[in-house]
Amino acid sequence: MIHYQKRKLANGLTVIVNEDHSTQLCAVNVLYKVGARDEVSAKTGFAHLFEHLMFGGSVNAPDFDTELQLAGGTNNAYTSNDLTNYYDVLPVNNIETALWLESDRMLQLDFSERSLEVQRNVVCEEFKEHYINRPYGDVWHKLRELVYEKHPYRWPTIGLELAHVQDAVLDDVKQFFYRYYRPNNAILTISGGIIADKAFELAEKWFGDIPAGEAFDRSYPEEPKQVHPKFLAVQKDVPVNVLYKAWKMPGRVEPGYYAANMLSDVLGTGEGSRLQHALKKEKKLFTDIAAFVTGSINTGMFIISGRLAEGVSWTDAEAGIAEELKKVRTEEISETELQRIKNTVEMDITSNNTGVLNKAESLAAAEMLESADLVNTEMDRFLAVTTQDILLTAQQLLDENSCSTMHYGNVQ
């Protein structure tokens, strides 16, 4: 159980505080409700570009990292298709340094051609190194474009094309910032050895006078139901052939999400999972195989990915997966198998909610998804899943007609 208090400032900033007096550290987390899904297809990669720009200096703090380090703190950030998250961890006595820095870059970045050029070059080099010049680097570009037809999940956070970031101009950056990086589109969470009333007082001091942004309609194209199988063969000179099978699935807090998540554990999480046991250990069709979900807020993906063993054909690999999917679609799993999965889920959730940084991040993500209390109630949703739920989910979800398959490697 994570205890917290929540308030909303006049400018719309949601502030959540978790008192943890077992430590003298404090985590300051700012989640902006903007990710790659908020971009337009002609200008992608902006959410990720902003993750870098936010460290390039703000109106009153030209060197974010140095100021935080002098206060004994560390920081980082990450971007997904759904959100962008910034966090700082430092001694609680120096919490105002983090609040000053985070509030200053929420107020206004250093909008200069030099700052944009520096960070644009950094992102472009990252694109080249990780997505163009690295083996398997374009897998997510290819797979997302295959699975999604209309939703902006069609591209990964790095962007659809390198040119989109290369061609970004200062006016584009300013428009993106003043639309999405506003207090009414953000969640500030604080976890650590600080009294909640004091934390709220400091939040008001540092963030209260930042102007709210204009309200905007947050809607996304509805992804159509897939009724025919899709297939893509990608010829690449890579060390190992890799097979991907993907199905669209319910969003992160939709009712069907929890059973689908646990179905992925049954099939491909851990050495005891069905795909690992049958296709890696026994039949030796794959050197590694897994099943997982993307956990996207809107329509997510249920994915099976496997590295083919040497000499194994695509046909044999496909047949092996099909046999295991048939079993899970025709017979209920045992209560013992389900309990094993539930134990793993319970352990993962518990471990993810320990430590000031984990708690600050979890509270912010829960608030964005539904409400902060989701950190305390979501486990019950997983534990309520039955063997019958798993069977029905497998039957409804793992239909070959709604499957997108990609063969990546030597496909000739």
C-alpha cells in the first residue's frame, strides 16, 4: 500500500506526495502527458527530441545537470508512445533545487538555434546508431507499420524518419512546447522524507505562477479491427532469423488487458512458460522465444518473438507456435499454472512499488492512466483473473485472421 495525498494547483498541475520518512532521499518526478502518439505523421520524433531539449537549458537555469549534481542529485528521463517522464533523486534537504530546475524548464526552455542544433544532432546520431546502422534496429519501425493502420502508434518514439528531426525548426519546437509542456498537462509527484504539507507548499511556491496552457482535444484515430492476416518478409543480413507475431489487444486499463497480460506470461515469460518449454527446450526450434504486451494506453500489441535455431525453417517455426497456440485456445490452463503467474505478477508489482523513485513514478503513471489509487488496486484486477478468462481471451485474441506476422532475416 502506497499512502499519498493529492492536490491540484490553480494552473492545473496535479501534485501527489508520498511521505517516506525511512529515508533522507527524495524523488521529484514530473510526468508530461505527451508521447509519440501526440505527433503528426509529417513531424514525428518530437516527443523524444524534447526529452533531450529539456536538458539543454531553461530561461533561468542554463545548466540543469551541474546545478543538480552540486545539490547531490541525479536525474534522467524517458519517452514512450504515451508519455514523457523526468525524474530527480537528491537529499531531501536540497529538494528545492530540483523543484526550481523542473519548474524553470516547465516555465520556458532556452529557445535558441544553438540549443536546438546541439540536441537535434544528438538525436539524429542516436537514430543512425541504434535504428539504421545496428542489426535489427528497424524492427519496431517495420512491425508497428505492419500492425497499425491509422493510430499514431504506427511509429516508434525515435520517429518515423530521420528527416523529421533533421528538418525541425525553432517554430515547430515552440509550438510543441507550449501545447504539451504546460502545468495542466503534467503530474508532479514527490516521494521521500518530507512532510506532505511542506511539499505542497513548495510545489505552490515553484510551480504555482506558471501559466496554464490552452485546453485542447486529445483524440486519436480509432484503429480498425483486423479481419485478415498480414505478412511482411524483411530481407536482412543479420546473425539470426527472427519471427514476430503480433495481435492488437485492449488498452492499458481496459477490462480485457489484465487477462491478456497474464496470457502472455503463460505463453512466454520465464523458463517455465509454454513456448520456452516446448519450443526452446524440447523441440529446439528457437534459441529464445518470448511473449509480451506493449501496455499501450490505447490499442496495444500482444507479441510473440523468437530467434530461430540454426537450420530451422520458417515453416517449422510457424508450425511450432501454431501448435502451442491451439492448446491454449482449446483447453483451460490449470489452477497451479495460473497461481504461478499470479505469484510472479504480485512479486513484480510489490517490488516496483518500493523505493522513493519507484513510488514517485508509479503514482504519476497511475494518475495519468486512471487515478493515483491504481497503484494500490491494480493487483486486485490481476488476481481476479480466472482460468476461464485466460481461455476466452486466447480464443478471442489469438485469431490467425487478426495476426500480423513478420519474418526478419534470410527470408529467401
